Amino acid sequence: MALDKFFKKAKEPDKQEVQEETNITKKIEVEQAFAQKDREVLTEVIENKEPIAPDISFEGIILDVGYDGTQAKAYILLYNKATKQLQKWYDTTGHLPYLLSDLSETEIKTQYSGVMTHNGFAEMKSIKKFDLLRDKPIAMTKVIAKDPLSIGGRQNSIRNLLENHSWEDYIRYHKCYAYDNQIVIGMPYQVTNGRLNPIHPEISEVIKSQISHLFEGEKEEYLLTLEQYLEYFFSPIPDIRRVAFDIEVFSPPNKIPDAEKAEERITCISFAGTDGLKKVLVLKREDVELGAQIPDFDGEFKIIANERELLLETFRILEGYPIIISFNGDNFDLKYIYNRAVKHLGFQKDQIPLYMTISPQSEVGHFKNSIHLDLYKFFHNRAIMVSAFRNIYKDVSLDTVAQTFLDSSKIILEKPISELTLNELAYYCLRDSEITLKLTTFNENLIMDLMILLMRITRLSLEDMTRQGVSTWLQNLFYAEHRARAFLIPNPDYIRKVKGQASTTAMIKGKKYKGAIVVKPQPGIHFNVVVLDFASLYPSIIKTWNLSYETVNCNHAECQKNRIPETPHWVCTKKVGIMALIIGLLRDLRVKYFKNMAKDKTISNAEKNMYNIITQSLKIIINASYGVFGSEAFPLFCLPVAEATTAIGRYAITQTQKKCEEIGVEVIYGDTDSVFLKSPTQEQIQELIDWSENELQIELDIDKVYRYLALSERKKNYLGVYKDGNVDIKGLTGKKRHMPPFIQNAFYEMVDELKKVNALEDFEDAKRQIRNKLKGCIKKLEKNLYSVDELAFQMTLSKDLDKYVKSIPQHVRAAQLLETKLHKKVDSGDIIQFVKTKGGDGVLPIELAKPSDVSIKKYKQQLESTFEQVLDAIGIPIEELYGVKTRKLDAFI
DNA sequence: GCGGACTGCTTACCT
DNA sequence: ACAGGTAAGCAGTCCGCG
């Protein structure tokens, strides 16, 4: 262990007595969580047999773990930096699939004799596990099978025979293998004499001492886990050789290619590789001109006589690349190539380097000898969109994502793809491959490095991590941590049975428990507003209050006095919760170390980049951690944990409000984890920050400072102007994506006027300017001078058209017209553009609308309500606005 | 048969 | 398939109105 020395001192913690502490605002002290004897159980689970495989020797980072049915062995795919190839290593330990039973060997033999006579049965072993829910060791029988399907997946699998005496049987074998051998995907390993060994990173003395200083006083279990996670962040990440590709398919106008049937020809395939490859294969078509060469085109251009050759050449090019990247290849390119080859071009399945697997929805394509990275899937992940990139891309098309990250603008096609010359088609197609590749290479491989870090933290393969949501990420992370400690992995029913349901009632009908508090805003203009917020509130609560599925409502009578405010729940002070430990650790690493390091001015740009990516990866995991506890999709979900978290959050913000009142600071607004303070003094701010640290054990920071803030009576709605003149707009209608552009523009022009305001007296001028702007807008509207595009609302269709049965909203009506009148196919996820009209259905899709169709009255109303949100806050007298309803605006102007 | 009060649905946003 | 809370607009329903 490379870090043994580093933590030598820390590993001998003072034995602290559990404090008899009833004050709920005090940090919950816990006894050292996992005694050494608990850990020893582990060695019985992980047994390394003698290596049976011979002399291969190399180094690489692990990208995938799988199971090979033909060899009946687990395998690992490593990227070998030296050869730039993927290498497969087959298990040499003789590890076999198994499940656990709470029955003894004898009980199984006598009561479930079918297990012993099962074809796939290998052997049984008595082992010990630790049951966190009951807080005690339990004797279990490990039932080992010769192959995964004998454990589960068939009608007569062993788990079916054992009925409800079977545990951990639902874990896919390759994952079970990775957990047992504590394999961390994304980390460097060495294969020597057939054995697989981790390569531990070198961590400099400076860093070691910085970190050990920061984490002084933490418990042994915490430090051991810290040691493990630090390796994830300090192990080097190689630049992996990879290629992006994209296909174009002939499609008659208004027809979307069907990847299932693959009826039309593949006309073009392009490639862009990290080795500099830029190549386009174009199908020769008698009816299509070659056209003039495109000056910008700098790839290799090759015309291929027939489709069969085109695919063969494609397979030759792709072969040998460790990673093949696509944008939406899962849903389209791979499927299309496979089906085209098999159904129309007479390929045998073994002549294609692809295979299909059946997922619940449809068939998914895989490369046989490479890893397929579908960037669409990754960028589509909500945690990635929201936490990592703060919603900076609004939809997940290649063009939008590329525009956001690469500044590359879309090639606007002047004619349909079906009418492009071969040269034009090649240019267009290659560009897509190039930007797809570039999405993984820009900023020194930022995205690729982020992915590798996420793989290490979640222990998921590249293919899994990029395709699964955060509930799977955290599931895998926690399952691995359970196995590493020989904790029994509880199934959802077991947790529910022991812990029960939620006890609070949500504000929103249909939700499972109560969430956060939003403080009622004080309407008006407020100068010098300071916003304080709790640094990652929920993760902090989870750590400080030791929240985990086993610690909330634990089975110790002594713990029942540690009440969680506003709930009937209590929390354990005897053991560290596994989730509190891991989430707390990741949070601390981010806040106490990496975030500061990223700001360090003395380090190189490359280091800074790396620290930033680490901070990002941690943020994604931490932000998602609370949410999964409340979601049935997460197998360790536990509603008492989720509602305890929000209850403590409510407690924290209300206590803060009280404290503010006590010291004479006015709280004019607040949401979940923030308080907006009206011109507080430096001393008052400092007092609050110190108070929070001492009383709540949660860091309270200055988040932002406004020159002034405009509040209406609406929650989650405000406009603030920072000291530097930049504006911060939240929730206002004018900002919303679905609003017609002419309203958005008018709104931002108003905002520009408000930016200029420095003091109360400046408002008069701003008001005048705004009035003029508004007048102009109305005139233009009345004269029908806005184009249909400027007037269009753009609403997302969140489900397929036929799924709207309870009511038919306007955008759905517009979409229906698109289908019936224009025979245009619309799908879930499409954005429908429509205008509001005088007659008919009251709505028309822009494809069918003329400016004269629109209802001026409705647009005036819309403009009015959009402006009203800001105007009533900046002191337009209430009478002016609340005269006769339809004349609100006239009164103002 | 029409409009107001109401509830529920849908979308977009905030934390 | 990570959570709950809020705003806004419209759809649909019920009720009262001679």
C-alpha cells in the first residue's frame, strides 16, 4: 500500500467515547464504525486460487469487465498504453458465480435438495456476512454455480428453487466478479504471470501532508476509505486512441430512416481518429453528381462502387480501435449497419464486427472487439446536463452540444440531404465525425477524463457509465462498498420492511414526502442584498447527521433519543452509516481540498485542469446522492432517509431565519438552502457564518451580493443586479424557453434598462425607457409586423401524441394539425412551434400560420403578464396595474 | 347555453 | 426513471342562472 506511511499516524485514532448528547443541533459523534473483526469476514468471500493461466504480462487501464459464456470465465478489457490496443484478460482465479442463502448447508440439503442436483450446482460454503439493518453478523451459505444462468435468469435457476431464502442473486455476474476482486474500472492495472494487480499512484509528500492535515481527527474507517479514493484521483489517465464515425443514409423527403428495417442504402460513412485519421467513404450512385470539390474539405475522399464493399472497408478501418465513438449510434448507426448488412447485403453474422443484444426496449448494437461510446447517451444524462454543465446546452443534438463546447457553428444545408452532390455529402458527413471526436478531445480531453473519473468512482465500465443514470451509478458504488466490507447487500423489500414508509406529507399531491421550504418574498426593490447559502446542504446533512439506510431508525434503544426534527425518526450514534461515510468523504474531498486546489495560482494549467475535472466529477456524484434515496429506481432507497434529509434542511433554514431575527437582519427571501439578507453589516454576516458552523455544523457561505434585488410576491421569481452590473434572473416568464422570441427580446431590452439603475432615483428614467419600448412593441404587434417565427411559442412534446388522453394542451393540438394536415411525423421530445390564433382551435403550427391569423389580444395579454412580473416589483403603483384587467398595460403606458 | 369558480394537467423553472 | 416546490396557462367540469 503506497499510502500506508502517509496514514500511519492517522490510523491510531483516539478512542473517543460516545457523547451523551441530546441536543439535536450538536454534531453526532459516532464510535469507530467497523471493527477489524468485521473486516476479516471479507477474506472468506474473496478467495484467490492459484493462477491457472500463463505468461502474459502488460499494463493498462481497465475499461470493461464482462463474462464470456463460451469460456465460462469473467474477462477484463484493458487499454494498453504502450501498444494502444485493447487487451483481454481472462480470469485466472477460478472465480465462480454464486448466491447467498440465509439457510444452513444442512437446511438446503434437506429442504431444498433440488439445489444439489441442479445441473449447474458446483458447491456450498458456510460464510459470515454482516447485516447492517439488524446490526449483527449473520451466518450464510454461499451456493456456488458453474455458470451465471444457473444462479438466475432461467425458470429453474437455483434462486428460484430457494424462493425467499436467496440473497444477492440478482447481481449480474461480471459485477459480482468486479466487486469481489475489488476491481476499479478506469484504474491502471498490471498483468504479470497471469495475475491482475493494481498499480498504485505516486502521491507527492506535499500533497500527502496537506491532505492528512485537512482530515485530522477523522475516524479510522473514514481515513482508510479516503486512502482508497485518493488513488482514483491521483492515478494518471492515458490518452486513449479512438475513432469517431458517422453514417448517412439515403432518405426520400419526409421519411425518417428506419434502423430496424434498414431499407435504404447507406450512402456515406466518415471517420475521424485521434491518430489523425480523416476519411470518408462515399457510395457511388449513378443518379448523383460528384460535384465540385469543397475547398474546406481536408480529409481523404474515397468513392466505393457498392454498399457491400463500403461496409467491408468500414469494418477494416474500425478494426483495432479500442474505442469507437458515435453520436446516437445506439439508436441508429450501429443498428442500421447491422440490419443493412444482414437483411439486405447478404452478410453472415460472423462477417460483421457487431452483435445485437435485446434490451427491454429494443435491440442494441455492440462492437465485438471495441468499446462503443455513444456520446448522445452521455450528454443526455440529466446529472451530466444539470450538475456538470449547468444546463448550458438546451437540447441534445450534435449541433447544439458542439456549438456549446466547441464554438463550431452548424453547417446550414441549402438543400435536402438527398440532393447533395457526393462532395458535399462527404464534407457534411466528415464534419459530424470530426466534431463528435472533438467533443472528447477539446480542453486536453476534458470530457474523456471526466468519464474515466466517473468510471472510477462508480466502478462502472465506460459502456455502462455512459448509458446508465445516477441511480445505477450510486447503486454500483454502494454495492461495491458493501462487498468490500462483507456487508450483506439488502434487497429493497428488506429495507422497506425494517425501515417503513415516509411519515411526512408533501405539499404537492402525489409526492412521497415533504421537501424544502421557500421563504415568502418581501415584494419591492431592495438595495445591498447579500445571499448566504449552505455549501451543498443535503450532502452535508447526510454526513453530519450520519444518515444512511441502516442508521436512520436503527435498532439500538439508546439511539432513539437522537431525534430528527419534525419527524418520528431517530439516528444512530453507535456506527458510522455507510452512505454518510462515502458521501461525506466525497463532499469533504471536493470542498476542503480539490475545489481549493483548482483555484491555486501556483500550479500549472494542466494541473489546474485536472483539479477542475476532479471537482466536477465529485460534484455530479454528490449532487445526485440525496435524490436517489427518495427514488424507487435506486435499490437502496429509503424514504425515512430522504425525508430526514429534507426535514433537517427545513430545520436549518428556519433556525437561520430565527437567528437573523435575533441579530436584527431582515430576511427578504430564501429557498431551500439560502437566505437573502437586506443590507446586513459585515459583522452580522460573520456572526451568522460562525453561528452556523457551531450550531448546525454546516458551512454557510456568501453566495452573491446584489446592488439591488427586485422581488414580487412570487416565489422562485426574481431579478437581481450584481455590483458589477450583471443581471441574475430567476424564474421570470420572459426568460422561459417556450416564450415567443419577440417577447423574450422585449423582456431582455427591459432588463438592459434595469442594468443601468444604480440608485432609487435612476428608476424614473428606466421606467420611461421601458414604457417606450413596450409601446413600440404593441404598435408593431397591432400592425402585424412580427413574423410568424417571432410570434411562435415553442413547447416540448413530452410524450407521444396518442398518450395525451386527460387533456389536449395547445402544443399538442398544433402537433395534431401537423400530422393530419401536413403528414409530418412528430415524436416525444420534439419541440412544437405554434402561434395563438383568433379562430378555429385557437392555435396553429407555424408551418400553417400567417401573421394575419394571430390573435393580437392574446399576445398583448402575454406581453402584459410577462412585464408585470418585473413591473410590480420595481414600484409601478398597484392601481396602474390593477385597473380594468384588460387595460393593465394601457394604464401603464 | 354561457360564464365563473374550481380542479387537474402540462410545461418550465428553482434549489 | 435522482428529489420536492412553485408559477403559469389552459382544458375540462360543475353549478347557477328563470
